[in-house]
Amino acid sequence: MKIFRRATQFLLLSVPVLLFFSCKEEPQTVEQVNYNLMRVDLQSCAMTQRYSASVSGKQDIAIYPQVSGTITRLLVEEGDRVKKGQTLFVIDQVPYQSAVAVASANVKAAEAAVATSELTFKSKKVLFEKRVVSQYDLATAENALLSAQAQLAQAKAQLVNAQNNLSYTTVKSPADGVVGILPYRAGALVGPTLPKPLTTVSDNSQMYVYYSMTENNLLNLVREYGSKEKALEAMPEVSLELNDGSIYEHSGNIASISGVLDKSTGTASVRAVFPNPDGLLHSGASGVVLRKNELDSVIVIPQSATFEIQDKVFVYKVVDGCAKSAPVKVERVDGGVSYLVVEGLNVGDEIIAEGAGLVREGTRVVAQAEPAQENKSVEQE
């Protein structure tokens, strides 16, 4: 019985010792994770910058009546092509024809009054030379003539005004173009204070496409070409992506860049001109201007190689087999799928190419460098 107790005590004392030595002898392992890596290298980049744009005709002329009256004739329909000087509307002409007749009669009466005053003045002048009438009578006759001549000039001006008003009853197109919406029809009472124009005539032979360029893009453009004027001369042609996603078959040219930035948006307005021989483009449409820019010796990385903290972009460099975060300055390209690295990476750096957002600082990674991609075409928002 004593022997059994001693054996039990021995076993109880020896078990913790064995457990201690067994735990101490278990090796500690450091987890290594396989990641897709890439070695940073310079490459050529065909960058396409994308700008949301609005389309308008070369001229979008709102047609307002210059006189009041009822529309008696409507000679066009919406969408009609019209020539400069072509009649669009006719406003009731009767009251304006009457005004012309009255003004014309007033002119004739004033002309008769002038003729009478001239005869009186000449007669007074002869009598004054013969000392039959006084200087006062002669001066009075002369003043009467001057007054009659002034009334004649006033009557002629009123006639011109009446004739102009009559001509305004025939509303003509001020330019070649396409007729827009017609909110007023025959019988409608119209006037110069209308809330909406009679119609809009759009010259669609050439289309103006407007988009906005950020201040940074404008600065880069001026630095690249030396001045805004030189940039306009040297900038390549641009393309237009239509609302349905197709590319417009004709290229356009940058015609102007606003010299003043919009204070509310910090952008400059840019105008591109596109030909419209087939009439495919319409005023009021929207699209996206595509401007290609060939860049040499730049660094482009996938968006999956980055992560963001408080609006700052970071990558994980592989340093001595461990992941080490590093800030980078980038520009979004390819709709955000790729980044053009402006600052923070050098040729030869090795970075984690995928899943950077799941990596922890100091994680040991297995370097499996991917071959550098050449001549990758990317697009910038």
C-alpha cells in the first residue's frame, strides 16, 4: 500500500515536468503568405482622359417677337431645316399697316407745311430788302420754316418706326439651322415679353462640345506646351463618346480654353468643335470627350495594389521579405482600375500587386515577381 502511494505521488510530480518540457520543445513558426507581387518598372502609357460634356449647336438663337399681336401664319414645323432670311411666322399686320399709312400721311402734311413756310420766308425776305416789313417779321417767318422742317423730320422718323414695326410682323430666321420646339401656334397672342421664345433656330453644321478641365489639369497642360495658346495649337484631336456608349465617327479640335476659373468648381471651361455633316449630333445632348495623351517612362500600378487611409493612398513594398507600407501620390486611370504613380515609388521597388487592403504591416510574404506589362493603354477619369 505504501509502495502504491509513493508511485502515485511520483507520477503526479513528473507529469507537469513532462508537459513543461514538451511545450518548450515545440517550435514557433512564422506564418508566410503568398501574394502576387510585381516589380516596379517604367513603361509607355496611352492615357485617355475622360471629361463629361454637353453638346450645343454653333448657334442656338432664341427667336422672340419684336411686336405684339396674334400669329396669323405658322410656316415651319419642328425639326425643319431653314435658311437665313426664311419666314417662320407672320403676326397680324393690319394694325401695323394702318400705322404706316398714318405716318406716311403725316409726312406728306409736314412736307406741305415746309413748302408753305419756305414761300412765306422767301416773300418776307424780299419785302424786308425793300424795307416793307421789319426784321421781326423776317425772323418770325424763318423760325416758322425751321419748325416746319423739324416736324417733317419727326414725321419721317415716325414713318420709319411704323415701317420697321410692320416688317417685324414677318418673323424670319436669322441664320441657317434647324427649328426647335414651337410652343405657340396660329391664333396665339404673342409679344416681346413672352416667357418662352417663339422657337429656337440651331445652326448644327458644326457642334460645340463644352466640358470642364480641373485647375491641376490646366496647369499640367500649360507646363507641357509652354502656354495656353501653344497648347491650343499643338493639342491632338479629341473624340466624343455618345450617350449610348458609341464613339462619334468624326474627330474634333479644341477651339478655346476659358481664361477664368469658375470659383464654385475650380474648373476652366473648354470648347471643342466637331463637324456634323449627317446631323447625328443634336443641341442639348450629352457625351464624354476623350483626349488621348501618350506618356513615356511612367509607372502604372493596379488599384488592387493600394489601400487608402484618410484620403491618402498607400502601397506595401516588400522589404527584406516583409510588407512595409509606403505612401504614394497617384492619379486615377482606367476608371480607377489602375493608378498612374506620380510620387512614392522607384524603379526596382517590389510591391504587393493584389489584396493590399488585407495585408498587415510586417507580414512576411513570398516574392513572386510578375513580368512587367508593356505598352498598357489606360484611361483617366
